[in-house]
Amino acid sequence: MTDEEIEEFLQSHEIGVLGLSSERSPYLVPMAYGYDRGGTLYFSFYVGEESRKHSLVDGGSRASFLVYDADSVFVWRSVYAEGPIRRLEEEDRETAAEAMQGSWELEVFEEGGSTGELLFHEIELQEVSGLRFAEPPPGFRD
């Protein structure tokens, strides 16, 4: 995928898979996100006393993020990105909330009874790649 196609893909999707490093194995979790077209992904989640995400993010480590769609085994697209992840301070939350405008996750938080503290995070994308596959199934070629 070209840089322009990657930008459009990230802007037009809302859910991806966050990958965090842990001692045992990578910790993967689906997350709603916002993208600001400036190379930063934003997301938020509630943390409780024993939040695994929170403990893995708070170490100031790197994270990976995968966004994909698959119409079939023969037609799919994906964007993989990685970079440093950090928790946003109160004064930076407005930028994240704007990028996540319309995200289903924020609606769930506003309506639901989630407990814990709502924290916003960002991943500064340093490495980004996109793949697209669109081949007809065998036997369907002219």
C-alpha cells in the first residue's frame, strides 16, 4: 500500500489490535482508536487496580498496532504500525478525544457503568507498513 492508501485506511477504520510486550508472551487486545493523520494513534481505556494493559503501558515501552479488514481469504488489507506508547497527561486529552470523535468506545464509556479511571494513550507511529491482497480464487481467472 502507498503512504496515501495507509493514511486513508487508518482514517477510515476505528478498531485494531494493540500489542504490548510482556515477559510471557505478547499481550494482544482489540481497541477502538482515533488517528490524526499526523502519525499518531490515540485510544483510551478504563484501568482498575489490576489492569494488565495499564501495567504494561506504564513502563514507557513500545507498542504495535494492527488494523485490518478481510472480505474473504482472497481479498484483504492490513496496516501494521509500531512506536513508543505513552499515557497522556490531562492537558493532552482534548487532542485524543478529537481524534477519537465518533468512536464507539467513547460512546460506551459515556453510557455504561465502567469502573476505574479513564486514561488516554498515544502511540507515535515510527514504523508503518500496509499490505493489500486481492487475487481471485483459483479457477476464477479468465
